Amino acid sequence: MVIIDQHAAHERINFERLKNELASNEIRRQSLLFPEVVELDYQQAQTIRKNPEIMRDLGFEIEEFGGNSFRVNATPGLLENLDLKSLISDMADELAEMGRPRLSTKRSTTCFPWSPAIPRSARVSCFPSRKLQALLPRT
């Protein structure tokens, strides 16, 4: 008998996939059907303006949208249902403070939401459970 926290296992698999994509500089992007406009404060907006290549390297497609607003056209493919305002804001703060967001380290789980992971309260059938078990040893 094997007992697995399916939510934690799914988070781990997604984290390892993102880490591998970062290491190989091959972040897959997901274009947004409805681009989202994000309003930042002045300092955060300046930071994003000065570092578009870093955001692009991390899988984001962002363009200026007037004032301190930016239109997000694409996000890293592994992420879904994001609070883009909070995520971009946090990343701009880290970029200003550290010179680069902490997405390539273990601490990335604090600023990268793992929304695509199986919710803790979800009941999962045997098929997804077995698929998770098969993927786990690889991470």
C-alpha cells in the first residue's frame, strides 16, 4: 500500500518541470485568450520597463499599456488561474531588490502559485493517482 499526498505530489511535479524548463531556457508559454491588464505602482512599473528580457525569459509576454499598466499576453505554460497582479507585483519587487526574481530556486514556491496542482479537497480517481505515482520517481 502506498499513501501519497496527491496535492503535494502534483506541486512537486510542476515545480520540477518548471525548474527543468528554466535550466534549459525553454519555458513554454500559454497565450491568454483574454490578455489581462495589470496596474503596478511607479517603482514596480519602472523595474518591469527596465527588465523586459528577464520577464520574457521566465515565460511572460508583457507589454506597456499606458501609465503604470501592463498587458499580460502570455504566462508560463505550467501555470493556470493566476492572480497576475500579485505575481507580477511580487516579481517586480524581487527584481528591484535582488536583480532577479527567485524563480530558479526552491524559494520560488513562495512567489509562484501552484494553482494547476490538484486541490487538497479534490477526490481523485485511481487513474490520476497512478499517473502521479509514475511521474514522482522522475523528480
